[in-house]
Amino acid sequence: MSKKEVYYKDYLQLDKILGAQELESEKAGVEAHDEMLFIVIHQAYELWFKQVLYELDSIIALLSKPEINDNDQTLQIVVHRSRRIIEILRLLVDQINVMETMSSLDFLDFRDLLRPASGFQSIQWKELEAKLGLLYENRHGKEYYVSQLCPMDVDHVKDVEKKTNLLDLLNVWLERMPYFEHPEAWADGAKAKPEDHPFWAEYREKYTGGLLDIEQGNADLFDKTVFGKGEDDKRRLSAKACRSALFIYLYRGFPLLHLPYELMVSLVEIDELMASWRMRHVNMVFRMIGARVGTGNSTGHGYLKGAMDKHYIFNELTQLNGLLVPRRDLPELPKELEKLLGFRG
Amino acid sequence: MSKKEVYYKDYLQLDKILGAQELESEKAGVEAHDEMLFIVIHQAYELWFKQVLYELDSIIALLSKPEINDNDQTLQIVVHRSRRIIEILRLLVDQINVMETMSSLDFLDFRDLLRPASGFQSIQWKELEAKLGLLYENRHGKEYYVSQLCPMDVDHVKDVEKKTNLLDLLNVWLERMPYFEHPEAWADGAKAKPEDHPFWAEYREKYTGGLLDIEQGNADLFDKTVFGKGEDDKRRLSAKACRSALFIYLYRGFPLLHLPYELMVSLVEIDELMASWRMRHVNMVFRMIGARVGTGNSTGHGYLKGAMDKHYIFNELTQLNGLLVPRRDLPELPKELEKLLGFRG
Amino acid sequence: MSKKEVYYKDYLQLDKILGAQELESEKAGVEAHDEMLFIVIHQAYELWFKQVLYELDSIIALLSKPEINDNDQTLQIVVHRSRRIIEILRLLVDQINVMETMSSLDFLDFRDLLRPASGFQSIQWKELEAKLGLLYENRHGKEYYVSQLCPMDVDHVKDVEKKTNLLDLLNVWLERMPYFEHPEAWADGAKAKPEDHPFWAEYREKYTGGLLDIEQGNADLFDKTVFGKGEDDKRRLSAKACRSALFIYLYRGFPLLHLPYELMVSLVEIDELMASWRMRHVNMVFRMIGARVGTGNSTGHGYLKGAMDKHYIFNELTQLNGLLVPRRDLPELPKELEKLLGFRG
Amino acid sequence: MSKKEVYYKDYLQLDKILGAQELESEKAGVEAHDEMLFIVIHQAYELWFKQVLYELDSIIALLSKPEINDNDQTLQIVVHRSRRIIEILRLLVDQINVMETMSSLDFLDFRDLLRPASGFQSIQWKELEAKLGLLYENRHGKEYYVSQLCPMDVDHVKDVEKKTNLLDLLNVWLERMPYFEHPEAWADGAKAKPEDHPFWAEYREKYTGGLLDIEQGNADLFDKTVFGKGEDDKRRLSAKACRSALFIYLYRGFPLLHLPYELMVSLVEIDELMASWRMRHVNMVFRMIGARVGTGNSTGHGYLKGAMDKHYIFNELTQLNGLLVPRRDLPELPKELEKLLGFRG
């Protein structure tokens, strides 16, 4: 691998990175010290969004494989990269502290010069939401969204929205969990339908009063009308996937379920951190512009508040926590199944 | 000051502090490793709430003085202690990261043993909200609140709600700002009513199209029907106080206005941090119990979400940012007033 | 499980927790507002130290079992609790930000009243260091340490220092890794001594120039004189344990090695966070008292700086990173061994 | 101000920012997923260093004015921007958490491809140190420093080292504090030499046993042989500046001294945060490469440890805390002086 020597500033292309700050206020001959911060912090956000997308793309690629071999490193890597996304998002939430050193009056020094640009136009953030699983029809203010972006950017996000997203992959991956169908796994493994399986029967009857309720106590994890993804159904995880997820939550102590559990925990944490970011962002914008409209003619505050409530992506996973029973009450698994969930030893 | 030698563990009364963790699970003969964390983290929260209340009480006492002398340290101390509250609240928001290492299943190991106790029963948190200025009638779920606490605690909070709170003190303090009435301050200082003052006239006509709009562009900071605190008026800051606050935001560059400005900024930040804490708390509870009711039979999640939106206390200050004009367009102040806002030098 | 209803403030024993702040300044009739913060923050530290010790004790108990079954949850739990310790330590490092809102002059208001108490007298912190693996003879300033504590406390720490610590358990656990001895694991599994095994031979000759250097390139992971724990040897991990650790670092992609790897990473992070805490503490003390002696007649600053450099506990693990080779150059493992490192599948 | 519409991604020059990541591993046809993180995190650091330098330059410009008018906003702005630097540095310290998600083995995937580039070659960090006040002769490993950088970069840093730095400006600014010379300030204002002034006499004799000791109790803030900046004297703050700083620490309650005090506090905090960053950096490098040399043939770890201890810039300010006396023992100031330190009112 003989090659040229690498020098720090060339390697990092610092000429580009540090040469990309052009102040509109300077062009306009107006004094606006804080515009530099405004530019740099948004650039830092976009750099990190790129990194998050890079990790997310690799996760999507790994989980798109037709089969995931528990003995290769796929899940380890997926969990590791999810955790990296978490660390980055933690940083991005804290980064708002820096933005908040810019006061409303400081912002006014150059705010009018930026119209109609707006942080709302961050395509990478929308891409991130879409790749995680947010659908166009579930977006808050979707017409607004289309109206504020240039056509090329709208097309780009729409393309991304059509591609495989992590939530759908999660659904497929959970559905494919072989624990209930595996012939060796159950003493009476011949049963045709997993929902008739004594395990679930016991779980339902003994521990949850006959119902595996998700929201109001009258739905059943096996009721196809509820989890059947019918026309009106906005749920994204099928009943089958939910059963697997619940099983993983309950029996995560078994080696084979450890990483699947960690993955689900990580996805929920990513969701929460993005919600925290939106919330801090809402507050920051409100503080910055009071009740006025944003630079992009948006009522930024209103939009962001709407997005804050509606843009959770993995909350169906979180809801399942309402169906757990204490460890000490868990039905014991058949020995054959236990073996399958462990190391060769 | 001759006295006994002090020893670390006696001074800190560590026997009490470290001897106050009694696990219900242990009494019930049930294994529940994470109950210790549950106790310790809540105790740490309550310790810090005590400290925040201690600082807040001192701030309230300082601002309750009939007159605040700009040449003593009152405002310096008030701002300093507000900033300390901010640092503590930052910590308390981050502290939720530790709580989130307890999973829903871990919590189930001992959750039933705690009924009907609930984090909702933290009196100090309610006291904190009340002392900052949250009124009983503005609380989300107030009947619920009464039903969940023991009568002694309800009485205690109600008592606190009747006492002077920081928001009301802020209103009084802002109203008392002498800049507009001060005879020396204006060339035409004899004017009887501050709202007729040329400064505000200029500000309104030239910069905000005749209106000092707060919410929809049709209210006036001088319109008594809007800011008059009529029967139906839920606003807490009077028009007069709002004018002072706006003046401080705009002219904070003058030495005398520096600390008042810092104080307002700090209060808004305290509000935001408490909102962040509530929001992280909502998410944490949802993650912990899915859609189930909390240990105190609360639909904790629903309650918390309601509180999150309604419990902002200083947002009337934040709204004023919508009335700012760029520094470069600010009317110049009369020289006499400028002098009053500066050092003797 | 019928039982009395639990009420939040009783459950948390808030009477004890919130009633344990007695100000020396109040007793002495001196005004010292910040003494409350001083007490509360130290109490919060001690509460968290208790929690960290609680987690650490459980980890030590789990790793003290004569055998660790890879199919039970032992390592999962150990790693999970190590991560919780990490989250707590992150919080404790940030907590210093709150302390730093107390200025030197504020501290002087009550500093003399506390003599000779000193944060140095925190027994739980010393216990924590001892349980992780810090030996009496490796402590910075050990005579000083004995002179500053009451005899009961000295005895207590000395007792802890004699008990099993995590570093020694790590050594035992690593030595007991069965990968090299397992008869099925290697084609030529009959070899008597693992150090003659072709794997290590290949690793040494091909990738590290014949040497598995730890510090200066002239030691060998198989050289008993270096890793033999001779009389003068201050190393705490044996050569055998180091080989296992290195193997785990290199082949952590295999399912069976995932958690062992995560454990080692967590221990190193705990070490780093404790170092960060010491370092922030040093700076905080220096800022607080300049170059003066501490309340316990300590030259606190000097002591803390010494401890900062010497009290790393798991740095022998970190050093091993100097022996890694890139993944792409790693010798492939025998198929039989690979099987043993995977799931039954 | 009629002008073209601004679009987010053009304004931020995202084509440059997001197009500046070229992986050496890709060029070499080697798989190294984590190289992207390595590039992005360093670019984010450099972006933030640019911002810190931008704020620092503005601070230096403001403090370089021949006279600082207490009635304009100079000090307010200086303190505000120092606090922004603090928020940024806090972020940069936390950012290391993200870097630590890259393990040593992950780094090895591409480490050799980067030789001899090294984080050590960050010119902006060196510039920052130099602008704050670190002199070439006080740098740890200065020959090494010269040998590792390209001549252009060495020249650049040397140029910066020759220019006005913040520490020297601080010295000048403190020396120029007029409190002791001001004829109105003291009843016996006619005294020729400030060190003969009764205030200092009282302070010395009554409170510090005749000595204003800085390090070992035998130096005097008025002893010119100690603070005279003689040939061998490495101290950077003169005795006169130290007296002013001490006075500010002690009497910061007066309005005019509030911002000077805040400035000194901020500078010390910047110093501490940079030390924290170096320390976390040391640990991270050690964890990454064990005891091996860095990519730039540096023994990065050794270098960084040296820098960590030696590169404090404002510690002479911190030392002064050792000379404080409790507020209650402070000599009262002459009324005339008190007036000068307050508002016109």
C-alpha cells in the first residue's frame, strides 16, 4: 500500500470546510456578528446528519439481507451503529445550548437577509425521518412541506420515502423470527398456527386476563382484524411482528435474544432523542422569534409542535411494554426451545 | 469561633442519607435488583428539588423587598442563583439517562409493590411550579391532583399557591421600572402618561406598523382592554410590565439594564428546562409502562403530556421577542436617559 | 401480596433525606447561603456512590461464581450494570458544573467552620476504588490517607482492600476462558501448552514481528518472566489473562465473545470516567482554594493530582490495544473453534 | 435591501460541507466503515474551532481598544462571547463520547492509510492556545511541534504567537484599573504609590499576616522582586494586575466590578474546559492505540499528557483565590470609592 503522505488539513479538506462561511450580512454591509455562529452551527448539524444517515444506510443494508445469520456479526454491527447514532443525537440535543447563546435581538441583526431560507429546509433531517420509517401521509403539514422546498429537494425526499425504511425492515425481521415455527422448538411443534400455541394461550389466559391489549384492553395480538393491516389500519407492525417483539422483550435473557432486544431498545431511544431534539428546537425557535413567522414564512413554532407529537416512529414497540408480565410469572419455555436460544456450549 | 471538629460523614449526616433505602421487594421476599436505583434516583431528585427551592426562596425574598437598590448586590445575587438553578435543572434532565437504564421488565419486578405511590406525588416539584408562578386554575388535571395526594400535602401546596410567586414579583418589579416616569429621563419628562410618550409612539408607528402585537397582530401593548387584566384575562404580566420588559430586551446594552436582561433570560431558560424535564419524563414513563396506568392509578403519560403543554410559566416574556426590531433601527434614547442607565464613571 | 398502601414520601423516607441538612454557619450565627449547596451536592454524590457500590457488589458477586454459564444471563447482567455505572459516572462528572457555581469567596463564608472535614474523607469513594481493584500499596499518599480518617473508617477501607476486587476477578475470569484448552477447538487440540499453539505462533511471527510487546517492544505475552507476577511485578493481569483479553478484542465478532468484549470496554470506560471525575475535582478544588491547604489540612490539590495519575485500574487492558492487528490480517480460526463460539442455530 | 432569495443549502454551502469526505480506505480498496466518522468528527471539531477563534478574535479586538468605556457594551459583549466559547467547549468535550464509539480495531482498518497525518496537526487548536496566551517557550514538546507541521503551518502559528494575546491584554486591562489611583476614590487620595495605600496595608497586616502570599506564603503582591517580571520571571500577570484582580474578586458585589469579575471567571472556565478536552483526548488516544506511536509517529499519549499539565494559561488568576478573606472580614471601602463603583442612580 505505498502511497502519498497524508497531511491533516488536506485529508480533512479544511479549505472547503473552513471556507464555506459567507455572511449575507457582510455582503449587505450590515454588522451582524452572530451570523457566523448561525452558519457554523447549521453546518455542524448537517455534517452530523450526514454521519447519522451514513450509519443508518449501513444498518438498512445489513437488515435488508434476505437472511440474517445469527453467527455472523450482522446484529452486533447493527446495534453498535445504532448506539453510535444515539451518541450523536445526544450531542445534537446538547448542541442547542450553543445556539441559545444567540439572542433574539442578535438574530434580528441578519434575520431578514436570510428569507426565505429556514432550518425547515434541511433535506437530510427529512431523509433521516423517512429512512427511519416516517411516511409522507403521516407527516405533519405535508402540503406546507412541499411548498417550502425546491422541486428537486421534494423529489429527492419523495424518492427516499418510497424506498425501504427501517421500520418496515424491522417488521419483516420480526415476522421472520423462527421461534414459533421451528419444529424442534416446541414439544407439540406440529401445530399449524402459532396463535394456537399453548404458550400464547397460557400467556393470554393466565397473565393478561384473556386479552393482549395494546391500547384499550380490547384488542388481541392475534386478532387479525386489529393487526391485519387493513385499509384503515395505520399500524406499521403486524400482529406477528408484535408477538415476536413481545417475546424478545420477555425472554431477552437468552443469548440469542440479547442483541434483538438491544436493537429494539436502541430504536426506541433514537425516537426519543429525535423527539427531544424537536422539542428543544421548538422552544429555541419560540424564544428566537416570539410568535412571529419564521424566515421561511413558516409559523415555525406551530409546525414544529405538530411534528413533535406526530413524528414518533417506533412507538408501537414502546406500547408493547404495556403487555409485559413480571419475570417471575413468565411461562417457562420448552427445553428444546431454550436450547435453540443458547450457545452450542 | 472555637468549636468541635467536624467530620465528613457526621457533617453530611450520612447515616440518615445512606440509611434511607428500604426495599419493598425485600420486605415482600421478592427479588428486584433495580428497586434500589428507583429509590436512590428519586431521593437524588428530591435532594436537588430542595436545593432549587432553597435558591428560589432566597430569590423571592430578595425580589420582595419594597425597593431594589441598583447599587447593592440584589440583582447580581438573583441572577447568580437563577443560573445555579439552571445548572441544577440541566443535571436533572440528564439524570433521566440513568433512570432509562431500568427497563420496563426490570420495573415490573417491584412495580405492584409500590401502589399507589407515584412520582406524581412529589410535593416539592409542585411547590416549585407554584413558587415560580403556576396557579391552581392553570394546572392540568387539577381534580386528579387533589385526589392523588394526602390532604396534608394538598393543603401544603394550596398554601404555597396562595403565597407570593416569582411571576407576580416579576410583574411588580417590571412595573416599577422607573425609566419612563423619571423626570430627568426625557426631554419632555412632564408627560403624564407613559403610553403617550414619543418613544413608544415612534416605536409603534415607525417599526411595528402602529401595533405592538403580541399574538395576532391586532393587540397593542397600550391597549388596556387587552392587557388590562380584566376578569377573563389570563395574562399575568400587565401591559406596563410588558413595556418595561420590551425596553429591557431592546436596550440591554446599557449597564443598568444588563442584569435585568440576564434575569429575564434566566427565567425563560428555567421554564424551558422544566419543560424538557417534563418531556423526557413523559417519554420515560411511556417507555416504562407502555399504555398502562401508572402506579398511582394515573394514566401517567396522559397527565404528563397535558402538563407539558400547559405548565409554561414565563412564556409571556418569550412572546415579547416577536415585538423586537433590529438594533440598527432602534430609536436613540434621550441623552439624559442614557446617563441614568450608566455608571457614574 | 396484600399490603399497606405505599405513599411516595414515606417510601422514599423524605423526612430523613430532606431533614439531614444542618448548616454549621447557622449554628455559628454566620450568614453563608452556599453552605446548603455544599451539603446537598455532597449528599447527592454519596447517594450515587451508594448506588454505584450496590451495582458493583452485584457484579462482583456474579463474577465470583465458580463457573459462569454462557447460557444464563450472568454476563448480560454484568454488562448492563456496568453500563449503568457508566451513566451514573457521566452524571457525577457533570455534577461538578453545579459545584462550580459556588465561588471561592462564597466558600470562604463557611469554610473555616468545617475544619478538618474534607471531601477526601469520603469512604465510599475509597471503597469504590478498592472494590474495582486499587490496592493500598498503589494508592497515592497512603500515609496521608490513614492520618486523615477516623480509625473505624481506616479499618473499613482496609477490610475492603483485602476482599475480592473486580480486577482480580477479571484476571481469574480471563484465565479461565476455555478457548485454547478446549479439545474440540483446534485441529491439533492435543497440544499441551497453549503458548505453543500455532495460532499464537502465527500471530506473533507474521503480524507482530515475533514479539507481542506490551510496553517497549521487548516483552512477550508468553514470557513468564515478564507476565509471571514475580515478586517485583506490579502487573495485575497474568500473561494468560492478557492472551484471552487480546483474543476477545480480536475476535469479538463471534457471538460468544460479544459480551466479554462489551465488559472489557465498559471497565475501561469506568476507569476513564473516574479519571475525568478526579481531574474535574482537582480543577474545582484549585479554583476554590487557590494554592491553600484544604479544610482537612490537605494540600488537596497536590493529593488529587497524584491520585489522578496513579489510580487507573484497568489500564493493562487498554495497553493491549497496542497489540492488535487489522481485522483483514487476522488468522482465520479453525472451523471447530468457530462453531464453539457461535449459536447452536 | 432588495436581494435574491436565499435557499438553505446554498446559504450553508452544503455542497462543499457534505462533499468534503473522501475516504482513503475507499481509494485503497479497503473496507473501513469508521473512516467516515473519523473524518466527520474532525471536521466538526475544526468547524467549531473556527467559531471559537472567531469569538476570540472579536474579544481580543474589543479588549485592544486603548480605553474601555464602562458605559458602552464592551465588557458585556466580551463576557457574553466568552460564555459562548464555554458552551462550545462543553460540547467539544462531550463530542469525544462520539469518537469513543470507534474502537481500536475499527481504527486499525484504516489507520495506516493516514500516516503521517495526526490530530496533532490541527493548526486552529494551536492558534487558539496561542491567542489565549500560550507562548512558544511554554509549549510542551516544542521541537516536536515544529518537526510535525509543514513549514507554512509552523510559520503561521509562530506569527500568531507574536501577536497580542488575551493573557497579555488581561494584564494590561487589569493594570489600568483606575480604582487605586483615582483621586476621588480615597480620602487620602494624594498618596503617590498605591502599594502604600492604607487599604492594602490593612489587608496585608490584618488578614494575611503581613504577606499576600501567592505560592508558599513568602511572597508579597507588592514585592517587585517577585512580581516584577524580571528576566527569569515566568509569571505573566504583574503584581499590579494581580492587585486589581484580587480587588475585583473581593469587591465584585459593586456594579462596576460585576462584569470584570464575570470575565475572569469565564477565562478560568475556558482554561479548565480546554484541560478537560486535553485529558479526555489523552485517554481516548491511549484507548485507541495502546502504547503505540500515533499516526504522525508521535507518541501521542506522552505528548498529550505533557501538554495537559503545562498548557494552563490563566492559572495565575486561579492562584489568587488563595489570598481571599471572608466577605465579613473585608475592609470597608471609602464612601467616595463606593460611589465610583456604582450607578449614577
